[in-house]
Amino acid sequence: MRRDSVATWAGAVIVLLLLALPIYAQLAAEPFALTFGSRVLVFALAASSLNLVLGYGGMVSFGHALYLGLGAYAAGLLAHHGVSSGWVQLAVAVLVCAAVGALTGLISLRTTGIAFIMITLAFAQMFYYLFVSLKQYGGDDGLSIAVRSDFGLFTLASPTTLYYAALLLVLLTLLATHRLATARFGMVLRGCRTNERRMKSMGFATLRYKLLAYILASVLCGLAGLLYGNLTGFASPAYMAWTLSGELIVMVVLGGMGTVFGPLVGALVLLISEELLRALTDHWMMILGPLIVLAALSARRGVYGYLLDWDAYRDRRRARQARQGRSGEGL
């Protein structure tokens, strides 16, 4: 870790604060802080999964919340039928999200631009109305989850356990994203975002790489949905709505597309801003919208991307000063 990297230190401070949040919530007797922190982490995990396809692959999925809903229903439907084993629910969530991701990805990834956006949106809306029609499972009203996921050694019924489970998954996802971004897989994915035709001419099976990224993102978002269902005690078709997909896109863009910590920072900034503005006025959306626009205009690469740009600018300035110093010595 570079000692003078602003972005690295900012990421370390965020992680330390997240680790200490449950301690603060217990000492200050503020259970809402722990619940809110869990919500931030769940959406950070979902946004990180979207960042894999949007930030690195350049694929704007407007139906990504579909997998958040599928993960929540994996917990809800199984619990409804008496299956409270977290391992079974986890396996079902992974398999269903991977299968749906593979099927929808094979179709949508053969298109680009607005066509890709509309196809992902259409699939999400199709599943949304499918679960609305399931009246035996609550339909549009959703399905209550009375029993939380039980993993044997621990259960997600405990708010602290749920929080640390979400934090662990987020940290592992950030680490995996960093490793993937610097590996061959990530380089090919970024190459597809920049110029897919050139990548094909170089012999790369671009569809295969993009499909794998799409499936990985689907599974990660499904895990976030499993946690979200346990957090809210509820599974609803609203979790699949296109508006929630839009919020995930805002988190990725606000934090910094194509950066490792960007989705986490974006989730923190957006959700904290919502809570602060909601406490001030009932018309908080009218204030939040312009603030997001201003943030996007002032920091084109997002909040965390701005810190990375600052580090890069400082490195260039130091290198320039070093070259000038050597030139002066030569004279």
C-alpha cells in the first residue's frame, strides 16, 4: 500500500469504520445504525456485481435488480415451505441466478447499446410480473420471511451476524474484483468495452468472456438478494423493479465505474444522502436529483475515481519535477 495514496487511505478508513459500526451501535444503543449499515453493505454488494459488467465490460444492464429479487425469493419461498437451511437456500440462489443469467445473457449479449438495455429490462419486467401473478405467495404484496436462514454454526436472525456476513461478502467481492481486473480476464473485458471488434480480430472469444462476467455478476447480486430478504424479512416483486436497477447504476456511477471501491463508496454516499435529506423534508427526492447531477458533472469518474485521479495527477507532477531537477543538475 502506497503511504501517500489518498484513494488507498480512504478505502482503508471506510473498511475500518464499517468493522467498528456494530461496536458503536451496541455502545450507543442505536440498533438502526446496524440495520442501516447492513442495508448499505447489501446494496454495495449488488452494485459491485453490476460494476463487473457495467464498469469493466461497458454493458449497461437495466434489469440487474432481477437477481436481487431472485435471491430474496430463494430465501422466502424455501422458508415458506419449511426449508430454513441457509446452505440449501444459498445453493438454490446461486444455481437459479446462474441459470437465469446464462439464459438471458446468451440472448442479450448478442446485442449492444440500446438493444441490450431494453432486452435486460424486458427480462426483469417479465420476472417481475411473473412473481406478481403468484397470488399464493403474496403476489404484488410480497412474501413474509418468518424464519431467517440458518447455517448451523450461525443464523442470519442475528442483526450483528447478518451485518458481518454482508461485510465479509463485500470485502471478498472487492478483493476478487481487484484480482480479476488485473488478470487476463479483466483486461479482455475492458478491451471489449473499448473496442470489441479489435478484440475479436486478435482471436479472443469476446462473447464467452462477457457471458462469464454476466453470470458472475448475476450470482453475486443473488447473494445480495438472499441477504436483503433476511434483512427485511420480506421478498417482494418490487426488488426486481427497473427503478431499483436504476439506483444500482447510480451507485456505480456515483462511486466510480471501473474502480474497485467505487460501488461501496457510491452506496454509502447515495444511501446516507437519502437518509439525511429524508430527515429534513418529505420532498427529499427533488433535492437529491440535482445533487446527483452536480456530483456527476464535477467528478466525471465518480467520488472514488476522483481520488484516484488526484493520486495520478500528483504522481505525474512529482515525475515532472524530478525530470526538471535532473535537467538542472545536468546544466
